[in-house]
Amino acid sequence: MTDHALERVRAAKAAGQPVVGILCEFTPRELILAAGGVPVCLCGGAHAMIAPAEVDLPANLCPLIKSTYGYHLTRSNPFLEMCDLVVAETTCDGKKKMYELMGETRPMHVLQLPSRSDEVSRTLWRHEVRRLHAALQERFARPISEADLRAAIITMETERAARRDLAGLMRGERTPLTGRQVLELRSLASGDPADLAEYQRINAAPPEPRHSGVRVLLTGVPVPHGAEKVVDLIEGHGGLIVAHEHCSGLKPLEIRIDAQAADPLTAIADAYLHLPCSVMTRNDGRLDLIRRLAGDFRAQCVVELVWQACLTYDVEAVRVKRLCADLGLPYLRIGTDYAPGDTARIAVRLEALFEQVQAA
Ligand code: SF4
Ligand code: SF4
């Protein structure tokens, strides 16, 4: 899907369509689509980009931030190089400070994301979403009508529903896909009718169910393209990831927006503010989501992935561990980065987890 997305974004760019980079699931892709743009995900998953990034950034920083920044410095992410604008938001400290550096040489719009979803925060976030709406209209010299917004909501709702159905193929005793394949069925560029047709084709006629293993719910940090180290270790040592709860999986697919809402812009803002990310406080919605998905997908254990120096997910891991104890599910936290040096150690811990599940 990455090659296809690249082809599509190149064609869109050549046809004069704006390309807008996004770095987090809090960015409403609906606004970019309504502005006639193509939203592309820029999160770096390549280990090779860490060393170039460390010229500016501290070594003890999340690899996702460093890899994204390494691509920026070396100008080697073709999607980023095509961007007419990058939209970012104030999520974790590392990201927002990195954006200051990236914004020195690239057109960038930063949304101020509040860390709560109360009345005051909602007012601020609605204002920020309106500010992005205005910025896109101004930059691309094109008004965004209410009809454009409603059409974009329908596009994203259809895409999210198709991807939820794809994820749902993992509910059975045996599954037609591996967790790695589900992860790969996700385009870096949203709103492409060809991608949607492909999702719907697989949903209508999935492959024969033939995969089995210890059923794992994977939670924690996002797994960007190229950073599937732990996913592969889980599935290479007897596990089968039946539910990706994290941001590269089901979490953002839980967003639901009513295209007929009286004020579509407000509906978009309100829906996104409830994304259960660890940068929010309190983030009880994530625990509810894990509880629901664990039951729905009949998970036998929970693996939590925490990228090095990701403080928000790391601290919240305590609450996830307690939840798993309540649910009677074995739990394993894996703290790592993109380097391959610790794979043998992680494999041993995963094997011990899976033995524990099988012995129960
Ligand atoms: S985990 Fe949080 S900060 Fe990271 S992409 Fe998801 S919503 Fe954004
Ligand atoms: S994984 Fe954690 S530290 Fe890294 S970008 Fe996401 S929230 Fe920030």
C-alpha cells in the first residue's frame, strides 16, 4: 500500500492537488480532504533515520520522533518532500519541541491540543479546528463549503468502517490474516477510492481462515511503517495479534462523526477530542477500549509496546497492567526502540508469556 500511496500522491501533486502531511491521529483528515488536499501520514518508522536525527535531537528521545525528524533533515521521505503544508499538534513534549525545529524550514500549522475533554478544553479545541479550517482555505485559496465538509466526513466514515470490518476479520478462532497483514492494510494517504475498493474487496471475500496462535491484544504506542519489530517478534514466536488497539490500528477507527450534524465542523472537533491517547488526562477511555476489544476479540493476553522515552504511555502502563490483572489477562510491557539489538531478549520474554497463557 505504501508504493500505491506514493504513486497516488505523486499523481495528485502533478494534478495540482495540495499534499498535507499529518503527524498524529488528532489531526482531522476530513478538513484536509474538504480543502481539496491529500492527507498523508509522515510518522517515521526507519531505524536508519535515527542517527541523522541525533545531530540535533537528544539520544534519549522517542524513536518515532527521531525517525520522523531524521527524514526531515535528510530530505529522504518522498511524502514529506511533496508536502505543501504539515499539520501537527501539541501532544507529547518531544513532538511539540521537534515541530519547532521542523517548522524553521517547512510550512507548518500547529494545533494546540488541550489535554482534557471538559467544557473549557472543548471550547479551545473547537477554536483550534476552526483555525485550521481558516488556514487551509487561506493557504490553498479555496473556500471550504459545508457540503465539502459533509462529503469529507462521509469519505472518512466509509474508510474507517471498511477498516473496522477488516480488523473484525480477526475475531474468529482461526483468522484469514495475520496481525502484521492487518497493520499493512492501511494506507499512508487517506481518502483514495482505490484503497477503499481494496478494503471492501477483502472484506467481501476474505482469504481462508488459517492463522492461529496465542491471541494477543497489542496496545501502547503507534507502530509506523518500518517499525514492526515487535509485531514480527510476537507473531514469530507463537502469538497472533488479533487486535491492534494502538493508533496504527483500531483506536482512531473508533472515531464516529455524523455527516448530517447541524454544525459539521463542531461535530468533527468534538469527535477527535475523545481520542483515547495517553497525552490526555485522565485517559479512562483507553482502558474502556482495551476492556471492550479484549472481550470482543477474545484476547488471551495483552502486550504493551512503549517506545523508549515515551513517558505518557510508560506511566499509563501501570493502569493498563492493573486492568489486565482485573480481567485475568497476562500482561507484558515491552520498552524498546527501533534498533534490532534487543530482539533476542524480547523473544525470550514473549515465549515466557505465551507459555504462561498455554499453561493456564
Ligand atoms: S498515540 Fe497519541 S500522540 Fe501518538 S499518534 Fe496517537 S493520538 Fe497522536
Ligand atoms: S510514542 Fe510517545 S513519545 Fe513518541 S511521539 Fe508518540 S506520544 Fe510522543
